[in-house]
Amino acid sequence: MTEDDQAWSVADFADTQWTRATGAGLDPHAYRRVTGGLASVADWGPAFVRTGHAHLARADAVLERRDASGSALSAGEHLLTAARWFHVATLAPYTGAPRAAAEADRALGRALTLMEPGARRVSGEGFTGWLRGPEDAPGTVVVVPGLDSAKEEFLDLVSALLARGLAVFAMDGPGQGVLAATTRMRPEYEQVVGRVVDALGVGRVGLVGLSLGGFFAARTAALEPRVAAAATVSGPFRLDWEQLPPPVRDIMIRRTGGLGAAREFARHVDLTGLAPRIAAPLLVVDGAQDVIPGVTNGAPLARLAPHATYLSVPHGDHLLGNARPDWLPRLADHLAHALTGLRA
């Protein structure tokens, strides 16, 4: 590969990740500065980690009172920014990804300790995450990430749900986020969510899943009776292993523990028989520009689930980071109304 090929490769990768990264909360100008200085995709992880460390240093400077105008709030904001950069570092092939995921986890924890003293870390078999919001919240929502996402990616969604008075548990499950280094992804996610609900001590939950997390959320809504409302964003209805792009297959192989496990996992991603069993009100969100070979999007799920509403955003891409106002308020309202009976 020539230097020109490498430059085009990293430019293409940066363009592909653009709306996902900015949708996760990275400053678009900083994103362009960082990615514009990369010689190859191999430089992605180290560059994003360095940027995360710069925000950690800013937070530490505030806390050590080297910045007299700072506050615990501004330190927390720097830490949240660091968590986002550390997470996005893991989106490219990178041997340091487990360390970056661990740093994202630590930065988020430090931020919430400073900014929301009532936030509570909750962990159990196959899951870990943060419970945020009022103790007397009228409803609780569990946020489920996808194939290579994590709890640090969807902070804007969490904020929208918190603003509607709900409690929110943003989690990493098996093979996800900080647990990716020590656990393997598996299709029976309803078992994990069942343990989450037990640990949270609530009688019912709302559930929102993003990307592959949409499959996990829909499957769980069909099999776990304590799911009282659900939503999916860019969730697959079905996967065809042979048609999936090589980068997607590579990630699945890493997250499930091997080629055979990945093929078997993909075979189980099929909601044909489960969709009719979803009794809870369900909102299915797709971007019409989200076209991935081997992935059937959510329209069949919305047709088969008894109480589903389908929202397809014509210009939306995968995870609809380029169309936040077109779906995020509606999704947050859907969950709030389904859980509380009140209009948000």
C-alpha cells in the first residue's frame, strides 16, 4: 500500500465514522483536526487516546486548582469529553483498545462522581453500568449498546431521558465496552437484562437498544415480561453472515471469541419468530440511508410486532447521528409516555 493509498484509507474511515463520532458528542472541529493529522488507520487509536488524555489533564488541572476559574462541574465536563474520545479510539483496529475502553470507563465514573453524586455504579454477572436519575423516578430505562459501542457513546440519549424525569441505566453487557476484554458476546441478552432488572430492584423497565443493541432489545422485549416499553435504533432484524462486510465480520469474530462462534451468533440474529411475541409498545427507528450488506433493517420488526410504530428518517444513516432532532425527542417521549402514562 502506498502512502497515498494509506492517506485515502484513513480519510475514508474518518468520513465513515463522522456522524457516529459527532453524534456521540465529539466536537466536530476537534474531530477534523485529529483525523486530519493521521497517516493511516493504525494511527487512529493512539491519536484519539492522546486527545482523551489531554482532556484528563484539563480536568486534573481544575481539580488541583491550577485553574482558579474552574470548578468541579467543568472538571466533570472535561472528564465526559475524555470518556468519549477514549471510546471512539476503539472504533478502529487497535491493540490498545481494551486499555482505551478501561480509560473511558474510569473517566465516565470520575465525571459522574463529580457531577451527579447520586449516580450509582451497578454491576453483576455479565454487565456493568451507571444508574442515574431521581430515586423516586416514575420509570427506569435500560440503554443497550451494540457490536462495538459502549455506555460512553450514548450520553445524549441518556440526557434526553433524564430530562423527562426518568431514571436511566446505561450498561455494557457481555463483549461490550469495558467488558469486551474479559467476556464474549452472545445472543441470549434477555438473561443479562433479567439480572439487570433484579439488581436495579424495579418491577419493570423501558429498554432502548442501538445498532446490534436493537436486536438485543427486541429479543429481550419478546422474552422478558418486565420490559414495559421498548425502542430500537438502527437495529438489525436479521443478519446474513456471508454478505456482511469484512470489517463487521472481523469485529464480530473478536467480540464472540472466534470464527465459528461469530457465524453461530449471526445465525441467531433473526427476529422472525420473536417479533410477534413483543407485547410492549415498541418504536422502531431506522435511517433510510443505512444500507449495510447482509443486514435487514427494522421494517419487518415493526410489521410483525403487535404494538410497534415505525419511524424511517429519509436522510438518516446508521445510528442517525446526522439526524438527531428527527428521532431522539420522539424516542424519549415514547419511552416516557409508555412508562408513566404522561405526555413528556
